[in-house]
Amino acid sequence: AKSAQVPLHFWLPRAMAAPTPVSAYLHSAAMVAAGVFLLGRFYPLLRLSPEVLDGLLVVGLASIAVGGVIALTRDTLKQVLAYSTISQYGYVVTTLGLGGRKAALAASFYVIAHALAKCALFLTAGAVTQTTGAKGLSGIRGMAREAPVLAAASGVAAAGLAALPLTVGFFKDELFFAAALERGTFWAILATAAAALTFAYIARFWSGIFLGSASSNVARPGAGLTAPVVVLALLVVAGGLTVSPFLDLAKDAGAATYGLSTPGEAAYHLDLRAENVMALTAYASGAFLLAVPALWRPLALGVARAGEAAGPARAYQVALTSLNRLSDAVHTFEVRDLRNRLRPILIMAGLLVALGIVSTPSGAYVVGSFTWGDLPLALTLIVAACAAIACTVPRDHLKLVLTLSALGFSLAVAYAFFAAPDVALVAVLVETVFGLLFFGVFSLLPREILRDEAVKMAPPRRRRGNVALASVSGTFAFVVVWGALSRPAGDPSAATELTARTPDAHAKDIVTAILADFRGLDTLVEITVVLVAVLAMATLLRRGRLT
């Protein structure tokens, strides 16, 4: 997706809204290349799986075909270059899918050569638009007469992308052809067809701007618009005349990609070796496609329309719209009251716990022994359970707060029986503070709202659902706690060691060490946020703005 490969390619043509220099940088060598860079870094692992390599071949070849065919149908300059970028990075993905050291070297070299040529072509599109105001091929022709330097520099860049001799692009295709030949004749034929497609859409792009009779809006671009294209064109030619620096860089990148050295040769050979024959065939086939658009244009337009009507972009839009509707429906359901918000969470948690219980081997849960010494703790827990059940009875808010406090204080007594008086003291303080907070909030709320809420009764169906949901949630929570406490881990763990090192943190228990030392700043921020929220609510209530 990051390198705009089929079927996740449709975002790239829509992302061409930035200024041309930004597009030239991001879409030629930076952002879009990040995807193939990531593939390269993981390639030592990916190449171990033939299935993964076959998947890369499928994705890469599909991207070459889709990007190339649609590029032949686009009129907007940036759109042509965007779809050509999809196709060109399809080359890289395909090369990685071919496998082998030659493929790793070829993919690395292809990224370098493509960056130089495509960046120059993007800047050419920007120069043309800035000078003439035209954004499409249909709005400009014959610009070579008024801008011969730009036409020549852009032509060199286009020749580099089309892999013509005396450009660095020639060697990118030579290495690509060598990797395809190593895999087999079938792949060599597909590689030649891909190169012919590239020749056709790049030649269409350049000739559509600079050849033919000049249109009325043709003007001479300034030196500031032409100079960057000239510099990049010189680099493209330099790579075609002296390829060693580029090849050495690609060898280093290929070695990092493959995990081993990637030796290779890039040179001109005046003979009929397979790579040269493939290149000549690609030039001839590309020129033929360019000369007879009537043969392929209806089919290409049909492919483009089919993609717009039922392609990945359409599927993405439908999925996004459906998810938005589902989100709106869930939101509408949840905001009715707190129960509706908690119900999906508790139901999903219960299902996950149930799956865990079902998949757990038999005998995992054991029941420990019960002695008379455990009786006080058991009675305290029974009182806490009764207090929890009693919380469902009161309708008056004051009684409800007092019942909740009884539950909290009961748990504090349980902590004391567990020989954790400090934790029990913290529980007492928390319950006291929250009880006072609730009393303060209720004293500020309008009495009419409290009376209405106190007498309001839920429908019988909802009450039965609440009872069932609470019962199921409580049962699963009990099972989880029972299973965790009945059979603790026998082997010492990192938690055991950290607990033993609590005094090193100048604390007497692990809870204090975590809250005040390891995450002391987090605790301070959380307390501050709660305090600010309480002050804001109190201010709004006092001023009568929250009813």
C-alpha cells in the first residue's frame, strides 16, 4: 500500500494535490519508495518463502499492467506520472519476487534510476503548468519551440525512464531483464511487455507536451523552472556514460536487501545477447503502441472505467461508507445510557473468557482448602457481595452512595485480612473521597432532575436484560479470579523478582512503588486531570450552565 501497489494503489493519483516540487520529492524517491524499502529490509526473511515471492510477483505484475494501461488513458500531467509511478514500483516488487541475487541488485538499481528520471518529469510537469496554465496534455502542444532546453532535458529524463541507451535507465532494464531470464523464458516475455508499456506511456507524455504545432498558450519557462530539470537530466546521462558509482551504490543496497553480496555487471554489449534483444523488442513494441492508439485505446478506457465502477477504490468507498453507518448506529445505541455503553464491553469480555475456559485443558481449575482461620475473610467477602447486590435496590441517590461506600469499605477490610494494611488504608481514603465527591455533585445538581431519576423505572424487558447481563458478567469474573488465585504460577517470574526488590525503590509495597516511583509522573498527571475536570464541572454547575 505504501508503494501504491495493486489493489491498494488508488490513493496515489488522488494525492497529487501538493506543489510540484513536493510531489517530485515524495512520489519519486521518498514516501512512495518507503514501501519497497521496507520490503528490501525484510527480504532476507521473505525470500525464504516461495509463496511470498510468488505473491510479490502477482502484485508487481498487476501493478505494472494496471498502472501502465491507465497511464495511457489519462490527460492530466500529474495523473499520467502518478499511474506511471504505480507501474514503475511494480517493476521493483516484481524484481524482488523473481528472487536471487541478480533480482536484489536489479531492484536496488531500479529505485535509483527511477528516482532521477521521475523527479525530472514531475518538475517538467510543474514547469509546463506554471508557464502555460495547462494541467493536461490536451491543453498544451508544441512547447519544444519555445522551450528547447526544457524539452531536451525532459527528453533525456523520459529516455532514462524508457531505458534508452546512454542513460542510467538503460542499465535498470538490463539488470531487470537479466533477473527475469534467470527465472525463465515466460518471465522474460512478461518483462519485455512491461518495458514496452513503459516506453509507450512515457513517449506519449513527452511527445504530447513538446511535439506538434504550438498551441496558443505556449510560453518560455524561466531559468529557475528549467535548471533543476537540466541538473537531473545531466545525472541521468552521467549514469548512462559512467555507471560504476550508481552500480556500486546499488550493490551495497542489494547486499543489505539479500543478506549476501550481490555481484553484477552493467555495461554496453554490441551483440545480440538476450538482454539486448529484449530491449530492442520493447522499443519496437512501445513505438507500435504509440503509433496505433486505435488498437488499444478502447480497451484501455474500458479497463479504466471498470476500475472506477467496480475496482478497489469503489470497494474501499463502499466499505468506508458502511463502516460509517455502522459506527453511527452503534453510537446512537450507546449514547442512550451508561448501560448500553457497558453492555457491548461486558458481552465481548464474557465471550472471550468463555472461549478461554472452553479451550483450557481439564484440571486447570482447582479448589483450595478452607480452614477456620479463613472464616473472618470469608465473612467479609460475603458482606461485600451482599453490599454489591444491595446496590441494585435503592432508587434514592443518597442511599445508593452510602451502599456503594459500604461495598468499598468491606473490600478495605478484606485487604486488611490479606495482611495489606497500607492498601486497605488507600481503599478507605479512596472510598471516603469519592463518597464526599458524590455528595458534593448531588448537592449541586437540580433537585428536580434527582427526583425524576429516582422515580423513573426501566421497562421490565430492560430490567430482566440487566439482571441477566449482570449475572453472566459476575459469573465470568468469578471464574477468572477463581482460576487465577487457585493455581498460582509455580516458577518464579519477573513479577516475583520485582516485588522482592520493592525496598530498592524506597517503598514498603509494590503498589506504592509503581504509583509513586515507576509511573510517578503519570500518576501526578492523572490526578491533575481529575482535579481539573472536577473544578470545571463544579464551576459549570455553580453557574447553572450544566443542567
